[in-house]
Amino acid sequence: MPHPLNDAALDQLFRTARTYNAFTGDVSDATLRQLYDLLKFGPTQANTTPARFVFVKSAEAKAKLGPALAEGNYKKTMAAPVTVIIGRDEDFHEKLPYLFPHADAKSWFDGPREGREKPSLRNSSLQAAYLIVAARALGLDAGPMTGFDNGKVDEAFFAGTNIKSDILVNLGQGDPASIYPRSPRLSFDEAARIE
């Protein structure tokens, strides 16, 4: 039977983890593969796993990404060791005979793409969260953001595919000087109830 994580692990994953605006260090390709190999196990609806990931590391890839960034995100993203583009495959259901072989799940999502938009966004968002938690578990810091031109990112990285970008996440060793004081969170009674 699983045991609760200790306080140090809970701090690293949640309580003292922060969203950073500046990063240092290097993130190896082996670490990025390890990161994916953790996040891929997070649950999604019928194992749809619609998220697709581009790990932007090279100067050439950063040059392609740069023009799509909002002004406030440009410098920190260009300086980050890695920026992950998280997109979602609008035709994710095509892989369901492999990913969910015990039922005809593909048929649940057949039809116009508009009918797959909500499940693809919902489940790729879950996968983005798994990426952040997995990065923290591996000792990396994360800086997720949505301040970018999706159309430009899609043209630069996903042209000719069924993939649409959703979120960017900078990864590396976070600079503590780059964070703001922690913002308040709602209490249990403000955000939840037990029935």
C-alpha cells in the first residue's frame, strides 16, 4: 500500500515550489526524456493523452519561438535552458485503438474536430500540470505561461499537423530573486466542501 510522501517531498512538489521568472543551469536531453517518462503516466480521459511536447533548447529553435512571445515573456524565455511547448493533437482519437485497446474509444470522439476540442484541451491541460509536477520531482523549477501568439507558434512548430499550441513552460534552476512574494490561496472552506 502506498505511503504518504514526507514533508520534504511535499514541499518540493507543492508547498515551497514557485513559478520562476528567471532560470540558470542546463537541462540534459536525458533529463527531458526522464521528465516525459514520468508525466506520461498521469491519468487522462480514456488514456487519450492528447498533449504533444516540443522541448525548445537550441539557438535555432529559440529564434523560431522568439517572435511569438509577448514582450514580458521574451527575455526570460530566451534565457531559459529549455522552454516546453505543450500542444494538443486535435485528432488524438486516431491513436486510441493503441492507447485504449479494451474498448472502441475512437468512436466516442469521431466526427468534426469541434467535438474533440473540449476533451483535448481538458486532458492536455492535465498533462501540462503533470509536466510541472514531474519537473519539480526531478529537481527542476518551472515557469508556465500563456503570453504568446498561438498562431505564430503553430506555424513555426506545428505547420501541416493536427497540433495546436496551448501553453509554454520554462524549465531550469529557478533564480529566487525572480519570484514575487507568494500570493494568497483560498482556504478549504472558501474553495471546497465535504458532503
